[in-house]
Amino acid sequence: MPLLLIAFPFLEFWTLLELSARAGALATMGYIVLMMIVGYWLLQWAGRSALMTAGRFTSASAIRGQLFAGEISVAFGAVLLMIPGVISDVLALYIFFRAALRALFGGGASAQAKSSAAAEPRDIPHGKSSHTDDRGPITLEGDFSRLDDE
């Protein structure tokens, strides 16, 4: 694994040299700039989407890792697109394809989390709720006063 991390930048440079030899220097520079712009745009979109999702929750314990799997994978793929080289771009496309399949078919951890959230009782005192979702346990916060003391 450390050898792969050392060899990665050299392999990326080699792929860019091969692309330049086959397509031309101007086309290679255009490709690099285009991938950086697309990666930057996707990183902005994924970051904004992740922040909007996080804003819905009132406590940190309600945030689950599987809720951010889509935004995080898109953000990681966007960073890979911004790295100049063909290998990182292929890895980014693989990550995007996998995230799209997961979003289409609801596969993996998110489907298991949805089924377990529907099967387990919610953290609501004095009864069960008929409304279930995958936001996690409900935390009731705020000021209260007892009505029977008055």
C-alpha cells in the first residue's frame, strides 16, 4: 500500500503525458481545466447539500453516517476530479456511478437502516408513534411547566 501511494503521482503524471502525446498539449490542458471546474462545482453542490441536510437535525446524536453517504461520496469524487490525471478521474467516475446506483436502488447500509428504523420502537415516552422515518430518535427540547401544579 505505501508503494502504491508513492507511485500514484508518477502514474498520474505518466497518464497525462500519454494523453498529451495522443491528443495534443492544448487538448490535455483543456481537459485538466475542465475537470477542475467540474470538480469545484460538484464540491460546492455537495457541500451545500450536506449543510442543508445537517440543518434539519436539532442534535448531533440524531445525525447518522448513512444520511451523508451520498454527499460525502460526491464530495470525495469531486476532489478526485480536481486532481490532474486520468487515474483519479476514472476513480471519481466509479465513485459517482456507485453513488448513483445506491441512490436509485436504495442499496447497502441505507436500506438496512430504513428497515431497522421501522422495526425498532422510537424513543418517545408514553406510547409509540405511528409516523416513522429515518431521522433517528426524537429528542424533545424546550421549556415546560406542569399544568396540575397550578
